[in-house]
Amino acid sequence: MRLATLHDYSDRFVRVSTYTLVALWLAWVWGPILWDLFTGLAVTPRTDPPRLIPAKLTLEHYYQIFTSGNMLTYIRNSVIVTGVSTSVSVVVGALAAYSLTRYDPGDGQVSFFALSMRFLPPIAVAIPMYTLFLGFGWINTWQSLIVAYLTVGIPISTWILLIFFQNIPEELEEASRVDGWSRIQTWRRVVLPLAAPGISSAAILTAILMWNEYVLALVLTTTSKAQTVPIYLAGFVTTRGILWGRMGAATVVAMTPLLVLTFIAQDRLVAGFSLE
């Protein structure tokens, strides 16, 4: 009887502990997001610190960022730069990862070198890139950001996809070669479909990094012609104080595309993380 009672208590303790940890994790993740949401809806003086639950709600801050704030221009720049740089990063990363898993001459050293490029802080390459792009006349243009973002996106995409290509049996490729398929046909018809979850995961994670990149955009752009959303959000910190209401509204809007993308591709994302 005592053993049964102790077993019940232990099960109850495990359940309570699990629910408590999950609740704390959800509060840690969603708490700042809800705070931003309520801050953007709060009726307060512009520079007052935000309250978690405002007394009155308004859509004024959202109206201001889309009219006088011109946020759509920054969103357009972010969408173009993130979309192009992510696409190129994933394509190059897929080709590089497949090549390294099948023909790596350095016994893993080449793949480690590819990832080690990501170890450098962005500011370490921002100044040389600024000097280079200044000579090309690319400062404050989309192409400067796209090329700069590739130094971040390609290593990450390559390293993520290495894991997935390593889990694809080479026997499948050998069987297709026996059937007369070329290496390119095998890669396109056999390898890519099997690695699709991994490619989706790499694309989403790379897109998140590109969308949130701040240092390179800060150094390489000067006006709203090419500046991205993170630069726009930083502009709410002024010498007169922080514009909390507009910052909260703009943050919610800036997060929305990534949340929608992750929600749409969640099945592939989960499959990719589970290596299925």
C-alpha cells in the first residue's frame, strides 16, 4: 500500500514539475512578445516606459508606423534582401554540403573551415566590405547587403545540410547510377527529394538570420532606400527617449512574416529537425 502511495506521489510530482517547466518556458518565450503587443496598443505618452497590461488600448501607433513611419519601405527591403540571400545560400549550401559528404578531401577539415567563417563577428568583415563596396558604388544598395549576407548564410546552410546528406545512403545513388542516371540526375531525382526536410529547415533558419541581421545593414546602408527592418526598429531609440509605443507596434509587425513562414512550414521544419 505504501509503495502504491509513493508511486502515485512520484507520478504527481513528475506531472506538476513538467507542467511548471513548460509554463515557465512558455512565459519566457511568449512573455516579451505579448509585452510588445500590449505596448504597441497602449495609450501612453510616447516615451513612457511600457506597462504589461495598459489601461487603455489604441491602434494609433500601428497607424503611425505605416503612414509617417514608412515601415513598408523597410519591410520591402528586408523581404527582397532576405529572399535573395536565403535562396542563394541554400542552393550553394546544398551543392557544397553534398560535395563535402561525398568528396571531402580534407577528412572533415574543409567542412569545419566552412563553418569557422561563421565564428567571426559580423563587424570583423563589415569594414572591409564597406571599403570594397564603396569602390563598386554599392553602398546603400540591395546588392551590397545580399553579397554581405551570403558570408553568413552559406556557412550556416552548408553545415545544416551536411547532416542530412550524410544520412542519405550512398547505395541509393549507386543503384541509380547502375540504371544509367548521371550524377546530376541522381542528385536532382534521388538526393534532393530525400533531403527536402533538411533544405526547408536550412532555408527557414537562414531566413531568420538574414531577417534579423543588424550590424552589416547598419554599416552598409545610410538611408531608407536600402535599410532593413532591424535598422528601422533601432531608430526608435532617440536622444529624447525611447518611443515605446511605435517600437512595440513595429516589433510585432516585424515578427509577423517569420511567424507566418514558420507556421506554414512547421511540418517540414519538425521533420527536418528529427532527421526524418
